[in-house]
Amino acid sequence: MRNSPVSIKPRGENWGQRIQSPAVNLTPFYFLLPVLLACLVLVAACQRDGEHGAELYVFGTLVEIKLWGVAAQDASHAFAEIQQMFQAMHRDWHAWEPGRLTDINRAFAEGRSATADADIVEVIRRSQSLETATGGRFNPAIGALIRLWGFHTSDYPIEGPPPSQAQISALLDLHPSTADIRIEGLEVSTGNPAVQLDLGGIAKGYAVDLTIARLRAMGINNAIVNAGGDLRAMGTHGDRPWRVAVRKPGGGNVGSIQVHGDEAIFTSGNYERFRQDQARRYPHIIDPATGWPAKDVASATVITAEGILADGVATALVVAGLDGWPEVARALKLKQVAVVDENGTVYMTPAMEQRLEFTGDFKRVIVDPGAGPGSRDRGQSKVPGPGTGVTGTGVRVKCQSNYSGTLL
Ligand code: AMP
Ligand code: MG
């Protein structure tokens, strides 16, 4: 990767720090929000055979942006605008560092109304319909529960015992729900002081959608934005599609996905961030019905047209578990879903099977969510080639450390 003619001006104390390799540990996007203002670092910008790329290194997370067929000056302008957008999101969306969202949460707790901005209002509206559509599995009003579990921190791993059932029940009994939020213009309020917004399960999807929309408004129609492995793309990489490699833990790839034009590919996992108590792990995705972390599903990957939908439902699919995910897929009319269990077995919809090009040996089970509850046919395992079986690895479209994906 050569130095780029694309000029992006370093800003802030940590700007200019260069990372030698993109192979860094990536964490989900929510963790890029806490530090965007403080240490947003553009680590690389390059031009290569018609491709302009920029990498924003934020809080251990790499956001890769690639543009195709764009003049250097336009690419530079686009990267600068995206950087500003991320900075604004940091200011407004953080769940525990003081900002607009914490102001809203404080107002909710005190029974006051608060003024949001148009983006937060839009995300609340989308969250309300997603909460309903997922049967309450996606519920960003459970911020107090997420805080109780200790997940409002940037310092992982968290160690120590889980909260007591009494503490969990005390919050559950208050039934926080986005349905409790009233929206009038930009004014938001609730009669339920237990409602505390945590947008970590949906923010990245919204940001990726915004990025693509901004690029399009600038006349850029061939781009990919990979925010910590959750991505949205449009157009092509010249005469070939954008492609995402799917890696497996410990190195190598399990396969790849060719991006078809404008679509989003998101993955939620239960293993990246967790509380560790001796031998037990308590993942950061909480089932709003029980107040306890989701089980069963190691990761859920979904391909949809929109990042915000893909992000929200990927989280809900993890909560739904192995028995419940087809129901969520059916309710949301999701065609392309892959769910990996703790043993590395990949459960896929027929349409997802068409998209995932496996390079390794994985036990695969095709599930048609349209066929109704209990349609998972464990006897229909498709294992390619002789001598293959369950490998203990699975599909993951997140970069690095665990199941991971990268742009090809
Ligand atoms: P994701 O990586 O998109 O699945 O988002 C996980 C993040 O979403 C967590 O770190 C929490 O901030 C938040 N979260 C956890 N459980 C839920 C849930 N059931 N519904 C909505 N957001 C959640
Ligand atoms: Mg999500």
C-alpha cells in the first residue's frame, strides 16, 4: 500500500499514528463511539489501481472505507466528511460518557422530556418497530440492565460474579421498552423511568447506512464501509464485486461472500465481550425477557439491504437462540441468515447457503424459516467431501481475533 495522494488532515493529539498492518484486533462498533473525539486516528489512506482507501483506527477498531472510480480530490473530501460524521456520533450517542444520549437517559430517569437530534429520533423510531417485530428480543431500552451486568465499560475482560437475581428482577419488573418512549418532533419523553437507551446493538448499522448515503449524495456509487467487520457496500470494485473473506479463529478463512451491489452484512456474536467468572462466561448480549445473557448461538450473520436492520436483527437472532432464530427470520422476512452454534455447526437459510462460499469443513444445516417452527432439520446436514465434519469453527463476518472478515 503506497502513501496516498489523498490528503486527510490529522486532527487531535493522536492523529497521524500509523498502524503497519490492518490485522488489528477489531471490536464491535459500539466501542468506537466512546473514543471518536479523543482518538480517532486515520491510519492509512491509499490509492491503488483506481481504488481509494482510508482506515480509521478507533479504540482498537478499524473502520475500512474503500472507494472505486473516484477522483483523488473527491475521495479526500469524502473521507473528511465521514470522519466528521463519526465524531458527531461519538458526541451524541455514547451510552455512558456524558453526551446527548446520557442527557436523554438522565431526563428519562427524572421524568423530564429531552431534546434529541433527528438521527437519534430516527433510531428510536426504528428501534420501536424492531422491538415489536423481534418479539422484544431487540430492546435498546434495557440500558440499565446492560449497565448492571457491567458492560458499560471499555475495559475488557470484565471479571467477577454476575449480578444477583434480585437485582436483575428488580429491573425486569419495571419492563423498560422503547414502546414507552413518546416522540414529538425532536422532544422525547417517557412515563417509565426505567427506560435507559443503549444503542450499541444498532448504532453501527445506522452509521454505515449514513456513510453510504453520504457517499451516494457526493456522486460516489462504488464503495464499501467495513466498520469492525460489519459492513455495507454499493456498486462494485471495478469489474468485480466487492468480496468479504470470512476467517476462522486461529487463522485461515472459512470462506467468503461476494457482495451483491448495495447490501449490508452484519454479525453479532456472544463471545467477543463478556463477563468472566471463574470458568463461566456471561456474554454482553442480554435477553430482555430473562435479564441474563443470550446462550446457544455463538454468532448470527445476516445480509439485508440496510445496515440498521441487519444490525438490530443480528443482535435479536443471538437472543432468539437456536430454537428461536427461525421465528425471528420469518417475522422479519429475512432471507439470508447464518447462525453458528457453540460447536461450530452452521445453520443457514437456503439463500444464505447460496452466498457463503466455504473453504473449510463445517457441518452445515439448511433451515427454511418459512417452513414454520421446528423446521430445523438436523438430519439434513450438508458436509462437503469425504472425511469432513464439525470443525469447531464457524461463520463470522467480523474482523480478526475471532470469526472474522476482511475485504478482498
Ligand atoms: P451487537 O454487537 O450489534 O449485537 O450489539 C451488542 C450490544 O447491544 C451490547 O454491547 C449492548 O450494548 C447492546 N445490547 C445487548 N443486548 C441487547 C438487546 N437484547 N437488545 C438491544 N441491544 C442490546
Ligand atoms: Mg446489532
